Amino acid sequence: MTRILVLCTGNSARSQMAEGYLQFFAGDRADVYSAGVAPHGVNPLSIQVMAEDGIDISHHTSNHVDEYTAIPFEYVITVCDNAREQCPFFPSSAEMIHHSFPDPGHQPGVDALTSFRQVRDQIKLFSKEFIDARLSDN
């Protein structure tokens, strides 16, 4: 079973959405986790925009990256620059992948809900392409 960890600063939006989509596209081929370097709860707008696309992340929790250092991940994906810079060493052969997405709700000139939807759509595309490319043989 492939294990994937998605990291972001707060584990409230981008990493939560990525966890939801990666798990959806991987199905039973992977276990997907998300964490933050400074977690502060799952953002309700993340739950809302994912539900609009049929993905339920309402049961997700916001976790600190230290909770997962003992798990041998195959992939560790950072989805914001801050998480990439603070990403801890994992005692495994995890492949580190970085893809920075805009911070939803903090895009000048764009209302929060629209921003969350835009970032959700970017994460969905990335997640599908990632799973198609990395787990196609599993």
C-alpha cells in the first residue's frame, strides 16, 4: 500500500483538499494523510467547496506533522512554500514533491469562497495527474 503525506502550514485548507482528492483518485491503492507545521483546524470553507464537488472531508482533523514521522511514506507532498522550508526529515525513502498552491482566502481582489473554489480546482487537477502518473501500475 502506497502511503502519501501532504503538508501545509496550517493543515486547514490546501493539504486537507489534497488529502481528499488524492484519496478519492487513489481509492484503495493508497493511504493518504495530511498534516501541518502549525495546524489550526480544518477551514469550514474547505469542507464546503469539497462537498460541492462530492468529496466529504468533514471528518478530517488538523494534525501536526510530528504525529507522522514514524510512518514510512513513499511520497511527501508540500503544497505551500512555508511547509517545504520547514519540512522535517522523514526516516524513510520518501520522495519529496513540492507544488505550491495559492493560499485560499488570501488572494487580493478575489472573495474567499471564489478563491477556495479556484484553489480546489487546481488541487483536483494536480491530484488526478499525480495519482495517474505515480500509481497507475498499482
